[in-house]
Amino acid sequence: MNAALGEDDPHGVLSSGGLRSWSWYRRHVVSAVFGSREQLVAVGVSANRGPLVLLEGVVLVDRAPSEVRADISRLALRCGVEEVPNAEGEQDVPAWGVSVGAVQQWLPDAGGFLQRGDAMVTDLLVTGPGLAEDPYGERNVAGWRSNSRRRTPEPGPWPVRPERDRPRWECVPLVGVGPLRFGMTPEQVSAALGGETASSRHTYRPDPAGSLWADQGDPAEERLVEERFEAAGVRAHYRGWEQGRGPLLAAVTALGRSGPQVLLDGIPLVGRPVTAVEADIVKYLKDNDLGLRFLVSGDQEIYGLGVTVRTARVGDSVISEARLGAEQWYEE
């Protein structure tokens, strides 16, 4: 693989057995995924700056997802092959070993640095016949995808709450947002949201005492870390277990498609083009002598205020959502 691409020093991830799981080739902006004997089983092609990949004249990479879906459907019908929807709301075509994904577009600014755009574009995984039916059933392929996707896919549909129907919540950095205050218990969060019951909850079990990990406790105990409230359009994130005080509210996400409009000194943070929000934030930073921290996901946090601008998919585009955190809240 190195010889074929002319790159001698790719970034690689080793499995527990000491064998290479996958490698990322910086110059070509592709990933090679290997099987149990370090044989090539799949190639991932980046949407942003990756090579142009064509199938029967159809460009598969770095295009609007809806356009690629339409072209693949026409091509599959013409060739008499089956297309299968995948977890990202795009298509797999097992007969061709093709799995289409969608990610946020990144574009170079005037200085050549990549900046988030307001569009979704397609990326691609190409496999051999052995993995074509279930590419992510292979452990190394699933591991590569988990590493390249920093959050859960959003396969749609993508209804967006009109701005006029969004409650307006004021953000008080490091203290709370709207009716929610950091340090609340789950019962207090529910009460503050009008008695709404969480539509989903995420829990985990701690490691047993004496293990290598810092988060220790009774493995039989379920610890709450997140609740989603559909009517309010928010997710509540809990911490405090490590200090024996949890679960206590440590952060709130106002969902981009359905959440309240969050105002930071008059700046609306939710449901807008991401580039417009970031332009407002840059001005706010200059006016208040503040800094910006870039997270691994590409999200931007106003340093020291616990205010993070995130994104939510809406078909071929993205809109902004906001995460507000307490002082002890930290994301990589």
C-alpha cells in the first residue's frame, strides 16, 4: 500500500495484537483498512481534499448527498443492482462494494486554513467482495469509522423548528441557560422543563475498585450521564459520579433542529448557518478580549466560558446548535 501511494510514513493505528488496523495517508487523504492478516480490505476516501472517485462517470465524493443518492439510484436501476440505506441515511451498493457517507464540508480560508462550511458532502468507503454486504461488521472497519466520525450519524428525516416557535433562553456562562442551572439533579431538571419526562437516557457502569481506571465503583450500579428531552429540544449532561456527588447537571445542549434559541449577550446561537454564528462569535471574542478553543470534532468553544458552537445536519446542509457547560465541564 505504501509503495502504491508513494508514502512511506502513513499515520497508523495498531490493534491489540500488534498488527496494523488502519493507516491514514496524508498526501492522498485516504485511509487503508486492514484485515486480521494485515491485508487490505477497504479504502476510505475523505470528502475534504480526498481524490475524485468516479463510478460509471458518477462522481461519488465531495458532492451534495442528495445529488449522489439520485445518481446512484439511477445507475443501480440501470445496472439491475440493489441499493441499501445505511446508518447515515445514504446508500450502500453491495454489488459494487460501495458505502457512501456524509460529513460536514471544510473549506480553505484566505490564508489556506480549513474552516467549517454550511454544507454536507459525501465521503466514501470502498470494500472488496468479502465485506460488501456488511462492511462495518468487520472490527477494523468499524474502528476506523468510529475514529473518523466524532458523533452519532444523523440519517434523517431532518425537520427544523421555525425560529418563531423557539423559546428564547438567555445564557449565563458557567451558571446555566434558560430555566436550567448547573448542579441541578435530574429531578430538578425535569421540573424546570415543565415536568417533561426524558425520552431517552444514557447510562454506564463504573469499573470495579482496584482497576486501572479512575472512575471506580459498584459495577452493578447504573450511572446516568445524559438525558434527552424531545419537547424542550435539549440534552442534559450529568457529571459528579467520580466525586461521589452525581448525577448533577454539568452541561446542556440546545439542539439545532428543535431546541430553544440560546442568546449569548444578544447573539443567537441555535438554528443558524454555522458560518454566520462563527462570524458573530469572532467579533464577540475581539470585543471582550477572549480566546477560542478548537475541539477534536472541529467544534469551537469560547475559552473560559464553556460555550461551544456545534452543528446539526439538515439534509444537504448544517445548522448551528449550542452546548453550554459548567466550569468543570471539559470536552476534547
